[in-house]
Amino acid sequence: MSTLKAIPVVTDAAAGAAVRSGEKYQTAQGVSAIKDGIKPRGEIDRRSLSGKPRWLRAPIAMGEGYDFVRRTVREHRLATVCEEARCPNIGECWNAGTATIMLMGAVCTRACRFCAVDTGNPRGWLDAEEPSNLADSVAVMQLKYVVLTSVNRDDLADGGAAHYAACIRAIKQRTASTAVEALTPDFQGVLRDVETVIDSGPEVFAQNVETVRRLTHPVRDPRAGYAQTLAVLAHAKHHRPQVLTKTSLMLGLGETDQEIAECMADLRAAGVDVLTLGQYLRPTVHHLSVERFVTPEQFQHYRAWGLAHGFRECVAGPLVRSSYRAERVLAGNNVGLGL
């Protein structure tokens, strides 16, 4: 094992060597990346490591549907945010035959302190076959609704917008009846890149604000911004008003009720149609600590706030994530959650 800037580098990770959280390793494409996105930072903050409330217990991921989606993802060389972000709902969603596909690889150019996606610089690498492989996978899985998300690709001139659009068009050409939700990066606020994605035909355009204004830094990477996300969402709605716009807010990072209400008002002013609210869960000991566990009753209260602010839907619950039951978001019943 070699080292780079005092970080251990596992050079044979692709051959099956175990890579620990915070270690630097090399991908099969020769890209140096940090496992789980965040390097160790001195003494570990052990708050929120002792256990979780009973309402945060998710079922073990298993079942015939889960196995089928997992095999399909592997066969077509797809990355899913379900796996990379350690989503607690992976078993439920995959058994229902749905998955959130992560485009442009599994290495992100940013290092947000809530996210467990690996961090590095892909240096322009893209899988030219991804659009066709993705369209094949969506057809094989017979998806009626698919969420496409991606890592940030600040190493690309357009942030990957053209590749993103090619993936959406490939799906539409193969299975025109499949609805597509594009959960995109912020493209560094370059609005023409936002237009490139929207013009490719998604039914829903999403970009996550993640947290309230005050906590944007240190929660998000310095290249992200609260105002930047609002501008992206506002432009998306202005450019194609018929496309639904959507965003997500994590709770439990230290935000106040007043800040949540102010964030809701800011999002509605930007024309956002749908808001999702979920509990932040610390993915590794190197990530930000959980400041509070929001109860199901509190989520019900916040959902009522969201609806009162004028969102078409405000999906709220401890295990809700931005793409959770996305195809049911306009059913008007909190996507069937018992709140």
C-alpha cells in the first residue's frame, strides 16, 4: 500500500482488496478516489453513534425483486444512488422494481459532509455506452418511472449536462411511456447547462437544497450554494413551466423551525412544486453528527407547513429521501406513508 498526501492508497481495490472509509484508492478507470467521500479529521465526534430511535429501523434488503434489480444493475454497469448513498429504503424500492440510477460513474468531484459517495477527480472520464446501457436496463426492468441522478462532475466543461441529456433521450427513444425524473447537480449555476437537461424531455427536474441557508456550509461542499440551488430551480421552472420542479431538505443537522419555514418560503418563491423532508443519518464516523432525531409526529407537522406554503406535495417522514416513492408523489397522500 502506498500513500498520497498522508492518505493510504489501495492500488488493487478493483481486484477485491478491502478499502476502509476515508482511504484513498484507485478505481478500475485509474481514478484516485476517497472511499465514502470524507477523509478522517482528527478526533471522532461520537455523538449519535450509540443507536437510533425505533422509527428509523429499516427492513433488511432482500427478496426476489431486490435480487433481480441488483443483477440488472451489475450486468449493465450502472451505479445506483441507492447503494452509493446507503439509502435505508433500498430493499423496499428494489423489491418494487424501481431504482434511482446514478449517472457518470460513482466518483464525485465534491465532498459534501453528509454524503458517502466517493470523492475524486475523474479527469473527464465518461462511459460512452452508458446512455444505451441505461435505456436497455430501464426496458428490462419495465420501469414506468425512473429517477436519474448523478455525481457532480466539475471536471467536465458542461458539468455532464450533455451526457445527462443523452441518457434521458435514450430512455425516451426506447420506452417512450417511461416518465423520467432528473435529479441533477447544480452545474455550478450555469443555466444553459440546466436548459440542456430540461430540453431533453424529463417530466420532473430536481436539484436538492439539502439544508437551510445558515447550515449550507459546512454541510455542503464549498462549490455548492443555497442561492445557487434556488437560482437553478427558479430557472428550470421559468424555462419550461410544464416541468415539475422538486427539491429535498434533510432535517436533524441543527436547523431551527424558523429556518425550515424560511427555507420553504424561499423554495416556493423559486417556483418549486414538490418538497421532500427526511431525517439526516450519519453514513460514517467521518461525516457530520446527527444533532437531533425528528419524530414521525414532527414530520407530520412539517408536512402541514409545506402544504400551507403552497407546495403541490410535501413528502415527509424519517426515512424519506428525495427519490423515495417518486412515482407516487402527486397522489396527495404523502406517498402512502402512515402520517
